[in-house]
Amino acid sequence: MTPPDDTQRSAASEIDDRSGHLAELRRGLRARPRTIPPRWLYDDRGSELFDQITRLPEYYPTEAERDILTRHSAMIAEVSGATTVIELGSGTSDKTRTLLDAFVAHGEIIRFAPLDVSEATLLYAAEVLNQRYPDLVVEPVVGDFTRHLARLPVGGTRMVAFLGGTIGNFYQEERRAFLGALADVLEPGDSILLGVDLIKPIERILSAYDDSEGVTDAFIRNSLTVINRELDADFDVGNFEYVPLWDAREHRVDMRLRACEPERTHIAALDLDVVFEPGEELRVEISTKFDPGELAAELVGAGFVGAEFFTDAADDFGLVLARRS
């Protein structure tokens, strides 16, 4: 029997991924409250809208994290001692260049491995990074960080960067499972660098997710447009209003769509009909806010110790560096 070549493996992987994504969506739409996994937010239009969100005056996380990286990357490079930096969900690695500047100046880094689902984005980023850091080995990894941690490169002392507060988009049980899986693929002495949004006054948090220009509204609503197009569905996008809610018990923002009128939606790719009553809500994304002490304890439970927190001047956002025990 001839083993499958890389093209066949890639095709099989894509089929498996799509099957998994469809099964996840089916489960979410049958749950209460109904849920759409956030992956359906990110077509080209969704990515463009999210980029706009990061530039809004109400949305503090992006610039707060950039400020931390500017002020503390040299210390992070020294404390981690990493010779390989891996970035999960890297995109164009825009903010990461500040981090890499410090690692290169520190003199120990040999390799940078960005992981992202978009091969085109990775190739573009690798070209830019190769020009900026000619002595650095850039080793792109195509994959989904929720499914393909086994693809992370091995060898040397590694630091995995997971920036942007993306860890807050996981539900608590998913977050703990993800951190545990990440610990399983790392070795003692490796480390993680997490970007986390911190607990602060509720009004300030909610304003970041309900901007005056309606960009977040359009971003969340776009998930229905993506499902309509890709799965032959017939959501009446205009029948839903965007509703951001604060969950005080879970310390998170729930970004939901609420049906204004009764609706029966058919999703052909799932062979599924979904009936919405007026006022019924559809959860699309969450964003958890963290208490440093509670997060440090959670990291210990996952297999990481020695958490060090770096924050911006307003204590809005944090980077936590922790070592695999």
C-alpha cells in the first residue's frame, strides 16, 4: 500500500476539520442557550471587521497589550530564556514583532514558529519576518490551535505566546482542557505567555463590546451571513439584534444575537431546522476577564508554575509568563 502524500493528508485533514466544525455547530444550535462557535465569525469580512474593532477608541485591549510588550518584552526574553518562540493564532504577527525585537536583542532566540489556520497569511508573515530578522529561522505551522498542538516544533527551550486575550474566548471547561493539552506538549522549563483581559468596572468592559459605530454589532451579526453562505442556510440576519451581556458569576461578556420576531431557519448542510421564539438569544462569542490570583491557581492546576504578571499603566490588561513544571 502506498502511503498518502502531503496533498492527500491535507485534503483528509480538511475533511475531518469540516466534519468536526459542522458537528460542533449542530450541538451548539441544539443547546440552550443556542450557541454558534466563534470560528463562524472569521471569513474575510469578519477579519476586516475585527481589525476595525481593534482600532476603536472604546476597545482598549489591543493598545494596552502593545504597551506591555513595548515596556516588558526585554524582561520576558530574559526570564523565559527561550531559544524558540511559538505564537498560536499568529495572523500577521504584527504585535509579536515587538516581542521578537527583544528576543533577538537578548541573543538566545534561534527560531520563531507562527501557527495559524491561514497558509497564505503565514507565508506573507514569514516573508516579512525573514526580511526583518535575516538570522532567525522562521518555521510556519499551518493548523488550528484548538486541534493541532501536536504540530508544535520540538527542541530547545520553547515559549508559546498566546496573545490578544484569545484565551478569554474559551469557556471555563474548554480553557482548562486547552491549558492542560498545552502543558502535555511542552517540556519542563518551557513556558507560556498569555495575554489576558483583567477585571475592571463593568461599564468600561461593556463599552468595549458595544461601540458607538456599531462595528462589533456588524462583526457578531456577520456569523449568520457566513453560515448562510457556506452552509446553505436562510437566517434572516435583519431579524436579530446584537446584545452584549455581563455574566457576573463567570466574569465574562456574552455577545449574543436576539430574535426580534419568530423565525424558522433551515441549514441545508446540517439538514437541520432551528425555530426561534421572539426574544430567544443566540450566543456567538464570550470574553472572560481574569483575576490574577485566580488565573495563577488555574495555571498551577494545568501544570504551569511561577506565574509573573506584567500589566499596562492602567491595569486594564495583562501578560502572564508561566513555566511548565
